[in-house]
Amino acid sequence: MNTRTKLWGVIAVGYLATLGLETLTAKPLWVKKAKELGFPAENCLYCHTEKLPKKDKAREQLNDRGKWLLSEKDKKKAKEAEVEWLKDYPGGKEQK
């Protein structure tokens, strides 16, 4: 292997690691937890307007449910929003 190939390999690994870290800092586990709690969450669109919201624009990409969770977080002065709060989301069963 020559130096150039090794360099591109290191760059590729670094890029993939960065993508992985970004995914980990997002909340994909929230979708899983919401499903476990019986909510019809299929992906990030459950609380966001984008299927894969950008971390730096995630708050701007909230739908009504996501905005509600954020307001609950502020009301409760919590460090982070909790998926369990979705049971209190206003609206009928179809809105949950």
C-alpha cells in the first residue's frame, strides 16, 4: 500500500467516525423508546419536519409534537425532554 492510499483510508475512516458520532448525538433511541411505550413513531418525523434533522437545526425542524415536548421541558425546567411525556400530548389517539 502506498502512502496516498493510506491517507485516503484514514480520511475515509475519520469521515465515517464523524457521521457515526453525529448519529449518536441525535436521539435515535427516542424513536425506539417511543415505540416501546406504544406510540406510532417510525422515525424522526414523529417530532421533526425532516426525516434526518441536522443537529444544528434540530430545534428549527420541530413539528407541533416536537414543539410541545420542548415547551414541556421548559415548563418542567428539565435538563432534557422525556419521551414518556408524550402520553400527555393533547389531542386524540391519532395524535399520540
